[in-house]
Amino acid sequence: MQRITSREHPYVKHLAKLQKSAQSRRQSNSTVLDGIHLIQSYLSTATDLTAPKSIIISDSGQKNSDILSLVNLYKRFPETRIYCVSDSVFEKISPVKTPTGILACITIPALTDQPKISAAESTRCILLESIQDPGNLGTIIRTATAADIPDIFLSEDCTDAWSPKTLRAAMGAHFFTAIHANCNLIEIADNFHGQVLATSPDGSQTLYQSNLNGPTAFVFGNEGAGLSERLQQAADKIIAIPMPGKTESLNAAAAVAVCLFEMVRQQQSKHPKDT
């Protein structure tokens, strides 16, 4: 275990940049996980080929038995370097006001297939256009994973899926679904072999009038501007979420949850589990 006590150490500066800069994350293909839960989620899916680059523990973290137990699990990864840092150093690299005591630097998971090929083979997916809020995106990823959505396609101008805020909001869901970034959503919609549904208050039918039992791709747009006209035209149908109240629209993450779990409800009703 290597000890670092200087806030000016090169590796400390590297980790601090990863927390703050999407460009640094892209250039190094790395991101930082904060806290026991996120790291445990990653560990549950990691292999020797995807071992963490490093584990960083604060002096305070070394007094936490759960953190020490987690560090012991990483002994199965000989390539993972473990650093012990002072609390002052940890505060510089932690993305939260109240540091958890443990961080992990990982390689951002790579996808071996092309997005349009994945879309053609998928039976359920979501397409996200210009989502800007990291908390919204993280919540959407968490919701999609809970609804067993295997593929999430992000437009080029979506916020970074691997930022600290997005990772925290998703609560480990990143590692249980395929996240395709910088996608041409028009091309993805054209290659999907099922129905492509976009949501709008002016939809020709409601969500609850729609048959969601077959292969379905949902398309969701920017928090303020909604979907672009081009992507609306690429959809097979525009549907509306009934809103009997006085608000004009739903939060993007809320709209995703309503649509995906209506699909879950319909599919489970069609194939009820034994009780």
C-alpha cells in the first residue's frame, strides 16, 4: 500500500481532474467511483480484464471495517494499486462535501458492438436526446436498469454519463446495462426492428392505449426543449402521458419511469409469474 500525503502529488492531481473534467475522463478513458456502494456494484461485475486501476483510502477510511473488508476483496486483482492518503489529500479528490473514505479509479467500460447493430438486436431500449442534467441522467440509467432495459443510447450533446454526479445518481446501475454515448439517434431509430415511440403532450394516443408487449424503443428529449422535430419524425408514433393536473410536463426522469414501468406492467400481465 503506497502512502500519499501531498495534495500536489501527480496522481492526486490526476484524480482531481477526473472528478471535474469530462475531457480528462474521455482522454484517459477513466472515471472515479466514490463510496462503498458504487465500488461494490463495480466489483460484482468486474473481471481480471476490468480490474480497477486503483483504490484510494483516507486515514479515516482505514478505521472503517466495511472499507477494510472491501479493500481485502481487491487482493484478487494484482494489477490494482492501493493508496492510503491523508484526510486532507482525500478531501481534494473526493467529489462530495462529506468524504466517504474510499474511492476507486476505473477504466470506463468499453462496448465491443456498434450501437446500430445493438439497436437492431434489442427488444427494449431507450434513446436520450440532449439530456443536460447529470442527476436526471443518473436517475434515468437507474430506472432503466430496474426495468431491465439492456441498451441506453445517448446523443452527442448529452451530459457525460460517467461524471461523478451521474454515477452517484445511478447508484451503481451503470454496470448492469450498456450505455452507448455519442450516438446518431436517427440512425439508431431507423435500425431498431420494433416500434419507436416518442412522448409529447400532443401525442396521437396515450401511453396507456399503446401496446408495449413487442420490441419497443422509447425516445426522450431535453428537459426544457423536448425532442427535436427530426427525432419526432423518426419515431413511428407520438404518445402522450396523461396528466390530469395543471402542470404542463413531467421531469425527464419521471417521464422515463412512467413509460418503462407501464411496459413492465403490460409484459408481466401478458406473462404472469407463478404465485
